[in-house]
Amino acid sequence: MDSPATYLHWGFILISTPNLLVIGGMLVLFAIALVAPFPHGGKDEDGHG
Amino acid sequence: MKSMQTQEEYYSGVRMVRYDLVKELVLAVAGVGILVLGLSVVLSSPDVPPATIATWALSDPVDFQTTATNELAGTTTSAAYGNPYNTNGPGQSWGPIAPQKWFGTRIPIDSANTFVIQPLQRAATGNTDLLAQLDVWQKASPDQQGKWTAAYTKALTTATVKDGQVTVADGDYGPLPVMMTNLLGLAQTGGLDGLLQVNGRFYQTDYTPSLVFMGDGAYLPGLAAQANLTGNQWGMMNETGRYPGQTWLWLYTMWYQVPPFNSPTGFLGISSANADLGIIILMTLLTVALALVPFIPVLRDIPRWIPIHRLVWRAYYSPKVRS
Amino acid sequence: MDTARPGLVEPKPEPPSWTLRVRQQIERRLPMDHLLPDRQPYYVGSWVYVFGVVTIAALGWVVVSGVVLAFMGPQWWHDSSLGRFVNSIHFWSVQAFFIFMVLHLWGQYFMAGWRQGRASTWLIGVVIFGVSILTAFTGYLSQQNFDGQYIAINAKDAMNAAGAGAFFNVLNFGQMYGLHVMLLPIGVIFLVAWHIVMVRMRGVVKPIDAEGATR
């Protein structure tokens, strides 16, 4: 892990692969959180589930 | 005021369902723990050993001597820095905004004395040749000193290195060859690290002189450039090796890569010469704007226009649709 | 005079008790069943809501690993493989903390979580973000390795340009370390606690365009 990272260069953007993975991963995680079904809890006060 | 409305009033008519916050927290702690422990076991963390003045003097003795000579000549970054180290430079300013000057010389550094003369004086015990040459230097006029440093700096560009020793072509350099050879020898043994860090005391925790001196050279910044850590390589975001860095600093470091902050001529008085000040002002304004989003038109309305919330609250907007 | 029981003298009215007043204020603003509710509005049903508590969990791991590192001293993790492991926990939990905090920020932004009297909750959140960046910064400066060295040398110019360098010397390890292990964590933890209390006092904000609606 101590060997140099690969850097990607687009125009003025220069980013390391690990950083790109982190940012890309965050966007994917946010998108998944938006669409993934959320387990509905137990019954509410009226007994509806 | 809406904030004084009780929760019972606020949620009146809203269906409440069971939700276990404490269990959620415990699961979160466990989940993050598994993630973090796993990454620690598999990937460890970065720890590249620090550079020292000794490694600098051994790896690149010509750069070391060039830097030391430039300290005497007053041409290094630190020598001409300005406050808080000295008053030899104006510092960064944007029109009347010049905070670098406002608080005085609170961390005094006299580059020539701190990095060259005083360490040599301390190390000169019993070394009559060095003491004599230091005396020649101290007694010479600034004009004469300038001639020597200019000549020696030029000679160093064609110097040869053998067994860590620097040899220059013959010329009139006054006391500089003796001074620089001694300083180089002192540095290579680690003595200069010690003298600059300890500076006559016993305990200390302030590394200002050593770090400023190393920053004046090309060796440490050169290592940093290889690791993509410098300012115009988005360096603020990066880490050594293949570890993720400080991705949250992306916007802060981005400005250093674009005009006017990376341009020598700049725009509206902001250029690469005062980029640090310009970017700090800009990021302060943007951070305040982020804090005040609830009160800023357009910024506070974007969530309505880009309806990501319709996914979050789909149970509310389409109540027949059950996941 | 109490006519039902003649002879009984009513006690003089007591001066107001400050303790009682404080307790009543707290009970009014944050009763226990608001601090630790076991019910939430039915629309709190998305994984986006989870980013906040995961950020708190990450902060917990940051603090615990940080306490171990502080107890053993700043040299330990360079010399000991257990120390390096604890440092790795600290490093990765900091990464997790920032990742989940920013995801929480994105979520709250797109939910316009500042509505209906919650602007101060949002504002404290932005302050937490800023103080966290400062805490991480002093941490990177406390590493005593090559990365910390260069960060110090490079960052000093920005600090000096802002005038802050005269008081906040990034080359002064003692100062940066003291800020990092004590003053700033106290600040972050205090602000996070305040942020949580504000969320619990007001409850989770309603969906957009639900003002006044009672679905």
C-alpha cells in the first residue's frame, strides 16, 4: 500500500484512484440509500404494520 | 414561532410507527466497527518516515549547500517571507486586506543567523579554521558578502559530488567554502537536526526552524512532488502511497488549480502571488453561505426543484406504494 | 384562613426555586419521551435517515481509538505493530466519519431539513463540519511522519496569509497535538451533542409541501 498511487488526469482535474473510489463510492451509496427498501418497523399505535 | 410548537402539535394527525433508535445506534456502532477493523487488518495505515536534514545533506549535498548559501544571501523563501517570521517581505495582500502584516513578527526567524551562522558558531568549538572564517564573514561588508554568495551559488550549479563531499571550481568565494563544508558535515551527521530543533534548550516540541529550513530547499518539496502532495497537484487532498486522502478538502484545493489563483497575472488583484489569501477569503464566504442556506433564496429552493426528496419520502407521496 | 379547619395557618408563598424553574424548562423543551422516543413518523422510512447515526458511530470509533493513541503517546504507533493497528482504526474511522457526515449533509440538503424552525440545527451541523475539518487538520499535523512534515510546510503559507499563522503555528507540534487530542475533540463532541438535542427537541422535519398537511 505504500507504493505510489495511480493518478487520473482530465483537464485540470488530477485525482488519485483511491480518492476517486471514495467519491464514486459515496455517490453509489447515496443512490442505493435512496432506492433501497427500508424495513418497516413493528405495529404502530393503531396496530397497523 | 414554529420552533416553540410542541412535537405533539407538530405531529398531530401523523401516523407514528415503532422505531428503535437505541438498537439502530448499537447496530451502527457494530457495523462501522466491523468495517473499520476489517480495513485496518487488511490495509493498515500510511506512515512514511519523515525526511531529516541529515538525509537531505546526504542525498543532495549540492542542494543543501545552495540552500544554505541562499539563506546567507537572503534570497530563500523564508529569508524574504515577511510576517510572522520577519519584516523582509510584504506578505500576501489584496488591496487593503493584508492580515499577514497585522499581527507582527511573532515567530522571529532571521534565516542567515538561525540556519547557518548560529549552528556554525555552536559547532565551531575547537575548530580554529572555522572560527576564523566565521569572523571573516561577520566582519565583511554586506556588499562583499553578496559578491561571495553570488559567486558560490553560481559555482554550485556545476559542482561535483564524491563520497558526499561537494567540490566547486576555483574562484573567489571568501569564507564560504569552509563554512559550507563544515555546515554540510554537521548536517550529514544529524548534528544540524539536533541544533535547530533543540536550539540550546533541553525539552521542546516546536519544529519551526527545522521545517522552515527544509522547506527552503528543493529536496523535501521534491519528495513531496513525487508523492503528489504539492499545492498545484491537488496535494491537499492526497495521501502517501495508495491510501485515500482528505477528499473533503476537494473544493479548498480545487481553487489552486484554476485561474486567477494559478495565474501569474491574475484577475481583479488576485493571482498566484496572493492565492492563499484569495482562497481563504473565498472559502470563508462559501462556508458562511453554506451555514446560511436556510435563508438564501435559490440555494434553499433547489431541494424543491430537484425532487430527490420524493424518493426519500415515497411512502408519503404515494401512500398506496408499499416497499 | 381555611374555614374547614379553623386554626390552620396557610404557609407563606415560597420564593421561586431556580432549580425547579430549570427542571421545568428542560421538561417542557425536551421531555424524556422526546429525547428517547420509541416511535417516529411513518415517513422516517428511508436508508438516507441512517447516515446521521452512522456518522455518530464512526465518531465513537475515532474517539475510542484516539484515546488509546493519546494514552500511549505520539511515538507509540511508529514503534509498535499494535500501535500501528490502533492508528489504522483511527485513520479508517476518520475516513468513515467524513464519508457518512457528507452523505448526511447531502441527504439533509435535499430534504431541506432546515425547515419549520430547524435552521439552527442546520447551522450547528455546518459548524460541526468546519470544526471536524480543523480537528482532522491538527491530527494530520500530529503524525510526526513525512506526510505531516509536508502538510505543515505547505499549509503554513495559507495560515500566514490569513494572519492566523501568528497564533496557530502548524510547525509547532506541541500546539497542534494539544489542540488535536483535547480542545478540538471537546468542541466536536459538545457540538454533536447539541445537534442531537436540537433534532430530538423539534423532531424529524415533515416532507416538503407538508406544512400544515396532516397525512
